[in-house]
Amino acid sequence: MKKKLLILALAAAICMSGCGEKDKTAASITEEVDQYAEDMQEAGQEGLIAPSEAVRNLLIKTWKVDGKNDVYTMRSDGTGTKNEEPFTFECGFDEDNNITLEITLDSADESELYALSSDETGYGLDLASLNNGEDIRLVPADLEFLDMEDERAAGIVGEWKDESGNSYVFGEDNSVTVKGSDQDTEGTFSAVQDAEGTLLLKLVVPGGSLEFAYTLNEDKSQIELCSPGSDVVHVWTRGQENK
């Protein structure tokens, strides 16, 4: 469980990670960060893994480059391919508070070094070059992103209320406002369909993100939400003004 919590914490860190000064390569502090986790484990914190390994685990999948035909596949052993050309990769951290990704093609003399952060959808990754290369955005190859004109996602737009009385206002521009009892929280949302045909909704707010499998009823007056891996179903009801 603690191992899972560490991975989730690092996922949140990626969401909040800001890039340091672009085109300036800061010194790596990966060994120090990983050593801290090792020291915690030796002190009795069971189930911890090196933070750099946890970040690497988040990358293990096939990615498409947004706006291009390039495809990256990353594996658990630190190897991968770019358009079937082999490479090795390493994840780490630097003194500018960047989470870093270094990719070295087998055919290249130099590596590509990026600062890694989550994009506004919560599904993709923004890679900002740290050594004068090109910035790119990676999106999971097995997801279809739905725009708000798609009938599978259009029904999300509007105001919804959950069982606790909180309101969620979804805009056509992929903005979301969560209206709680104490304050409002602004964020973004995205809707996707995975390779198995499951519709997924992700809310990205300051500090992290929430993901649900969702199903709209026929008249779009209710939406059922279930977190992946959970059997608990939440039912939100559309606000009266949106019916």
C-alpha cells in the first residue's frame, strides 16, 4: 500500500511540476532523492521504491507525439523504441525542481533531455527540452480524446450535483469549477475512450487529479461515475437549469 501511495504522490508531483529555466541543464540530484527513499526503507518504511523508478513506471506504455506521426514505446527495463528505432531512457530529478527524462537513441551520439510535467488533460505529458531540442507532447496511444461536439462527451457540459451537495460546472472549453461548501476550485477536464471502449472522465485541479469511468443515462439527466479499480458508483444529477 505504501508503495502505491508513493507512486500516487509522484503522479501528483508530475501534475504540479513546473519546469525550470529552459535550455539550461541543471545538475542532477537523482541519486540524493533515491537515497532518501532508501534511507526511509532502512528505517522501517516498508514497500518503498526509488522515486526515479516510480516515475519510470508511470511512463511504461506506448505514446503518440501530439501533432506528429512519431510513436514512443517505453518498457520497464529502461529500453524503448521511437518509430521502431531502439533507445534507452532514464528518469530523474534536477536542482531546478524538474522531473527529468533522458532518452538516448542507439544511433545517436547525444541524448535528448526533457523536463517532464503533466499536460492540462491529465493524460498526456509535456516534455520541455533542457538541451536546446524540440518541445513535444506525448499522449497515450490507446486513448481516443473526445471533443465537446462528440455525443459521447457533449452530455457532460453543464452543472451537476453529487450526493453531498457539491456542484460541478463543466464548460465547452474543458474548464471545470468545483463548488464546495467552503470555496470554489477551478480546473480542467477531459473525456476519453480507452481501447476497451470504456469512457473515462478526468478532472485536473490544483494538487492532483481524479479519474472516473462514466456512463450518461438516456436523457442525460444523470451520470454514473466509478473510479478505476473500485466497485463504488457515484451518481450525479444534472442541475435544474440545465435540464
